[in-house]
Amino acid sequence: MKATITHKKQTFSVDLLQPIDISIPLSDSESPLAWYLDKPTIIPVQSEDWIGKVSEGGDVNFNTITFNPHAHGTHTECVGHITEKVYSINEHLTTFFFIAELITAVSEANGDDYIISKKQLKHALHGKIPEALVIRTIPNTQEKKRKNWSHTNWPYIEESAMVFLRQLGIKHLLIDLPSVDREKDEGELKAHRAFWNVDGVIRMDATITEMIYVPHKIEDGTYLLNLQIASFENDATPSKPVLYKME
């Protein structure tokens, strides 16, 4: 099934039967973890004489799932993540298809840290200004799909790089790390704040998606992004970003 889309006076064909899912499923066995939390739990409801598990005699499977969207897999967040007033991602992400550029970034040493710099992003974009930017970081092992990121001091995006992306007009940023900011930054959240412009006119419709996974076989380039979210009235929600190759 093919669809035709027009963007900046160019027409592209997209095969909707060839989705590239870059989300990491949430499970109670192999989900990635961050922020010092334990694994999510998925357990059947149980009462005195009934259990919500067919294999154990129940008439249906009826599980209770306990998790944190920021710590347990792919999630999309809005500015409500860092503001006193908790804005809802469900209210502020209202369209779901975007032209996206996928780039691969090798983080640079910066003292004891590793960063993704403005210079690197500018070079990787080659003058393109997409609606969404998907960043695959190196190294890119399958371990990202089950890694415990707590206490690892992961690479992060420097503040000036986020200012650059905001000034370009990029509205949706997706990355395969637990956060765009340093793990332990004493609450400064410089990258988040710069992207959403919290000290100016806040970009209410801009989003950050973290903990994606983009396999090596997916080439850098331009894609159609379908950013699917669950309808949570919360600053963040589990999400399922899907790419489609544009021809």
C-alpha cells in the first residue's frame, strides 16, 4: 500500500506496508532501565478465588502494569516535564506525521563526559531543516534495548546544540539515550530548557522522545515519521515512533 505525500513542492512515495519501528517494547524482562528504578512489573490481578491468567485457570488474561514512562523504554515528553505547571503531552501533541531526518552521531570527549555538539549536528544535517530529527548514537549495540543506564554517565547534547536545533525550527527530537541531558547535572536540564525555550516563548508543541533504537541497517536520510503516543494526561507517555522510507 503506497501513499503519496508532498513536502516543500516535492512529491514522495511512501510504502505504508514497510514500517520501521524504532521503539523499544516495554516488558518485565528486558526493558531498558534508567533513573535508578527497578524493572516494570506485569502481573495478573488476583483475588481470593480468581486470577487473571488463563494458563492458571482464569477465564481471561487481566494484567496490572506498573512502570514509569521516563525510566522504562521509549517515551515522548512535552515541556510539562520540566515546568511547575504539568502540561499534558496528550493535549499538546496533536499531529502525528512529520518529515524526519535520521543522522548518526559519534559523541565527543569533553572532560569526563561525552557530548553531541552543535558542530557535529550542523555537519550531519547538511543544510536540511526537517520537522523532526532522529539521532542514532555510536556505539549502537543491541544492548540499548535492555541496558540499565543508571550510573553510566551517558553522552548528552550540549546546550548550544539544542539552541541551534530550536533556532532551525526542529519541533521533534528523538534520541536513543535515556535523556538529552547529563545524567547527574544537579537539575540544570540545560538541553531540555534550551529546546523548549522555557526562558522565552515556550514551544508547547515541541517534543523530545528518548530511548529509541535504530538498527545499523537503517540508513541515514529522510523519512516520514509517524509519532504514535498513548493518550496519557501526563507530561510524558510511552510512544511508538515509526519511520517510512521516502522515494
